[in-house]
Amino acid sequence: MITRRSFLGAGTAASIGLAFTNESLARVAAAAARTVDAPAGDLARDETFWREIQQGFTLDRTIINLNNGGCCPSPRVVHEAFKRYLDVSNQAPVYHMWQILEPNIETVRRRLAAEFGCSPEEMAITRNASEALQIAQLGIDLKAGDEVVTTNQDYGRMLDTWDQRVRREGITVKKISFPVPPPSMDDLADRLMSAIGPKTKVLHFCHITNLTGQIFPVKKICDAARAKGVKTIVDGAHAFAHFPFKASDLGCDYYGTSLHKWLLAPIGTGFLYVRRENIDGLWGLTPTAASRAKDIRKFEEIGTHPAANHNAIAEALTFHDGIGSERKAARLRYLRDRWATRLTATGKFKLHTSLDPAQSCAIGTVQVLGVETNKAVEQLWAKWRIIATPINHAEYSGIRVTPNVYTTLEEVDTFAEAMEKISSGS
């Protein structure tokens, strides 16, 4: 097996040039080769290394984008591949798109499955996390009186999906609350597990929340639910390629994620993982022939769709692998901690995100004490051209900040300085 160490460590400038024809990939590979022995924590502070990564993007540097939790710009190599596939498709879509490009989704499926740690026969390529999760939410057989347990901090679209089943079929949904940040990950697990009752059929929760970036102890919760005969749906919209993990670390029945967030794939890409024994009994959003009941690909039958989006996922995986999951997560935590520790030291801010590395990564949500959240976000944009996300939950309020690997220290420091000025009224 070829490891990143053996590949990059043996790579000379010539071999890198042969392996990567795109300049941005070559720069990532070269930077990684120079730092192959550097610990992730040390490399997180190596601005020379991350400058090479930053040069792999085509960005508007007149604004500071701290809303990478919505969707992210793709690296140049990914965006160029996406456009190239579109051009090929447009030559004669019925042939080039359907016959040439579309079959190559199997390569993407195989590589994504390897990165996630599951069989390719358990992974469907979708357009986003919402579609993936709704396949699971709407495809599970439930009857009136059956109960779903979730949290009141799960993603709004997913809660709306359960609400439709409440209105349409008479199921019940129990939403538990938890403090931000919670006292411990065990507290999160206890809250969910104690909510399971005799009528509970499904437990639905986030791997990492979109509101504050809280990471859940997924394996502990899923194992406990399985012991009680309860199916688990895990919302991984913000998790995949954000920090390292494998499917075996989760133990869930269904997992949905977006790839246009932390993997930096083209907008409109995601995947659904379905544990093999659950595929046959899960209905698709779009009906397919009964003969395909056990085929994970039945969940991809959505009618005519572009091949370019999902084929360019391959380049996103290559870019991601060139950096490395551990290194990427360490850098993201370093950027988050840089602004978070500076602001909380002033006593004028309240952080709703734990800085424990086991409980969070890039995402941090902070409240400016004495300043209404929406007004603070408006000032960030009007005065400093900083994009951040207002979070206004029934139980708390704050500004969600999500840098990415292309974010510079200067941009993070500009944000922190702007927040200090907002807090002081200047």
C-alpha cells in the first residue's frame, strides 16, 4: 500500500511534475513533500506551508469570507476540472455526458468510500447533505405513534422534514435541548439516550452542529441506540473532510454529508451512507424498479443531471489528500483558537463553542455582549467587508465564524480587531 509518507517522501521535483499536471496540485504536493515529517500541530503554524495551499485558490481577497460553513470555493484544480467536464458534456450530452463521463461516477464512489471507510456498495452520490438525509428520513417505514428523537439544534430543513411526517402520518418527534457549550460529551450522550422510549424508532442527531460546531460522541450514542433496536441517522453535513474519522468510528445506520463544504468539491455534491443491511428496506425519494431494491445506486435516480459536478469530486479528494486530514484539522483549530482566545480574554464576548479539540474544530460561535447579533454582523460587512453568519436560536445568539485552509492570519486578525471595535462601540 502506498502511503502519503512514501509517496511524498520519495517525490523529487521531477516526479511531482509528472504526477501532477495542474500547478495548484503540484504546489500542494511540493509543500507536503517538504514537510512530510512535521507534526500536524507544528505545521498548523507554518505560514510558508499554508501560503502554498492558499495559492491553490482563485478568490476575491477584497472580502473576508468567514462563512465557509455555508459552501466553500473550490481550489483552482477542482474548478477547472468542473468546467472541463462541462465543456466535454456540451459537445453532445447524450453521448459524452451519459456514455463517457457518467460511468466514471464509480471511480468517485470508490475513492469516497475509501476515504469514509465503507464499502462502495454502501455509498450513494447525492447533491447535498439535505438530499442525503431526506432519503433516510422519508424512506424509513414509520407509522402513526412511532417516535423520532432529535435535538432542537439540528438543521432546520431536517426538522422541517420530520415535521412533515408528523403532519402527514401522525408520528411524534421529541426534541431535546442541550447547553452551549455542554458540560461534557458524556452529557450530550446521556441526554439523547435518556430520551429514548418504548415507541422510539429513530434517533437523528448531528455529528457536528451547524450552529456552534459542537461535535457529538457519535459511536457511544449509536451503539446505545442499536442495543435498543433504534435506527440512527447522523447529519454529517459539516463533518466529512473537516476533521479525521472513519465510518467505523460512528456506528450509525445512515449518514449524510455535503462535499461542497469542507472537501471543497463543486457546489451541488454530497453523499449518503447506508449500512448494507438497511438498503433494501429504505425507500428512495425517486421511485426505481423493484429489481434495484438492494442497489445503493437506486438513491441516485433523480432524472437527468450533470456529470461534471460529481466527477470533479475526484480532484477535490486529491487536493484534500495532498494536505492530509490531521494537518487540515490542526490548521483549522489553530485559526479558530487565534480569534477565539483573543476575544474571550477581553470579557466582552461569550463563546458558545468549546475549545476542547475533541468537541470542535473550525467552527466557532461567539456573542458580542451588549450588541444585538444581527447588527454586529451588519457592521462586520459594512465597515470591514467581512462575511459571517448570525445565529439566532431560541436559547442563545451569536456570530458563527468558519475560516478555511485558504484563510490568512491577517484576515483572522482583522476579524478579531473588528469585533473588538464593535464591542466598544467604535
